[in-house]
Amino acid sequence: MTTQATIAVAGDHADTPIELLAVNLADPTGHEVLISVKVTALCHSQLHHLASTRKRRLVLGHEATGTVEMIGPEVSTLSVGDTVLVTWVPKDEEQANRAARPASVELADGSVAVSPNVYTWGTHVVADEMYVLPLPEGIDLDAASLLGCAVITGAGAVVNTAEVQPGQSVAVIGAGGVGLCAIAAAANVGASPIIVVDLVDEKLDMARAFGATHTVNASNVEDPIAEVLALTPGIGLDFARQPVAGADYVFDCIGKPATVTQALQMARAGRYTLRRGGMAIVVGVPTSALSLPPGPLLTGERTLIGSIGGSCSPSRDIPIFIEWWKGGSLDLDRLVTTRYPLERVNDAVADLKAGRIEGRALLEVPS
């Protein structure tokens, strides 16, 4: 048997328009499940995939909610009828240690479109159960779709990668969907101050609603690094005999070479022989080589580290983030700022690329 579906497919070379194609999805085998998609979100990393050099067509999307319609014979953690979240991070250690083949969709012309793990831009998806989690009954499936990437990536970087503690200072570069989740997480763990750097006043206003204590519009100041240092004075002198300053943790939610460099320089300098410096965490996806100033890294004894998927174990962390949401300290409903029907996927991608989406955008799938 097969299931008729409509899937968003990108061409076999960079920056081609996305097509919505009718396909017949084969029944799930092994650990696979067939899911009817309710809503799926747009992530900035999809732009990198669309701009990539490749030889095969792509299926896209990696955060969605829906209902399990069919399961493969080896599925042990899900049942038909379950309301679920699709993510791109293996949900627990047991699942992560099991091999899974890349996701793929056979098209009507006999070619195959692929994804490294999952795809969610379509009416139905077939995914390995390692990327699918059951959701509590009665949950809002629109906002819940953001749990699959934006929340785990941003909030996870704060609570898992950096393990920020109460009273420690945080700076966040980029107040998009991921950055807003990082800001909310920093507020939830008691960080202070929480400084947010962006180029757009509207995004900085949103950052304050999510917990920022200070904002810096980098397009209006001569030196955003100096602004952050001024807001985070420390105690004592650094290796160069200058007053210590800088945030304990700086989260770069953009990933461009310039912002990675800024993050490193915004992190607190260490006190020579007494205390190591702060940490810069690369959360956004770098797409080009980095060139870093050696001084801040070496003499400041700062740490530069990457964070992939917020270092999350979704089965462990997503229930925590859901409780934050229910308690009002992670406003996922406000994070959803734009909605598009699935047939306007190209408009959605264009708006995302142009920076016209403040929080997170959703693709709504017709029932």
C-alpha cells in the first residue's frame, strides 16, 4: 500500500524554487512511522540547505506536529493515533545509538529527494521513530511545533551547553526565533544581566518581552562590543592589566564570522592565574570559514564552543520546556509571528531570507 501526499521539494542545484509535488509514500518499515502533519515551522538553517551545492533534490523541514497514522513492525515507542512532535535530534541515548538511514522520498519521475534525517514540509512524512516524540493530550499543536528546533536549539544552549547559573551574565547576539528561546531560558535560570544585540528595534522589543534586561541596536552604536563590556563590569585586572569586563556567556545565534568574533570579544576576560574567562557559544550555523583574533582567545583565556541542537536529549528536555510554556515563562504563542499556507512555501522562504520574520513562522498544512 501507499499513502498519497503532497511534499515540498527543492531542485538539484542551489537556489531553485520549491515545488509542491504529489507523491505516493510507501508504508513504513522497520522503525519508521507515517505521520499526518498538522503544522510545520520554518528554520533559518533551511536557507543554508537551499543555497547549498548538491546533486540531488531535497526534502525540507525538521520541526512539526501531527498524528501517527501507521507504524513499522519494529517501532517500540509510538502507537497509531499518537499526537507527536517531529524533530531532527535523536530523542534519547538508546535511539541515538541505533543506525538510521537518511530520509528520502521517491518522486513520480523515479528520482529521489533526500534529507539527512527528517523532512516535514508536506502533508505526510515517513520518519524514523528516533526523531518522533509523543506529546501530552490537549497541547496546542501550532506552537508545539517550535519545540522541535527553535526551543531545543536556543534554550538548550543555555541550560545544557553552557549550564548557565543564577546571577551569571548573558549576552545573546540575534533576536530571531532561536535567540528568543535562549533569552527566555536565561531568564528562567536566573541569569543577570541578559543583554541582547540585534540590528532591528522591533526584534529588540520582542527580546525584552522574552526576558532581556538590556538591548543594544548594533546599527545605532559605534561599537557593540564596547556596549556589552560596559554593561558587564568585573572585578580585578586581566592579563593586559586592564579592568575585567564582559559577559560570562555569549550566545551567537547568527553564526556569521563577524558575529562569532564579536561573541568571543564580548565574553568576559579572565583574571590571569586566578580565574578563566567567559564562554562564547556558537548556536547559529556558520557557512564560511572563521578567522578569529588570537588575543581574546589566548590572553583572556576565553572558551569558544559550538552547540548543536542545544546539546539536548529531547525526551529529557522537551517536557521541561513544555512546563515552562504552561507556566508562562516561555511564550511560544507569542513566538509565532507569521503563518503561511503550505502552498505559499516559496513566499515564506523569501520572507525568511529577507529578514521579514521577527519570531518564528509556521506552514499550515490543509487537513
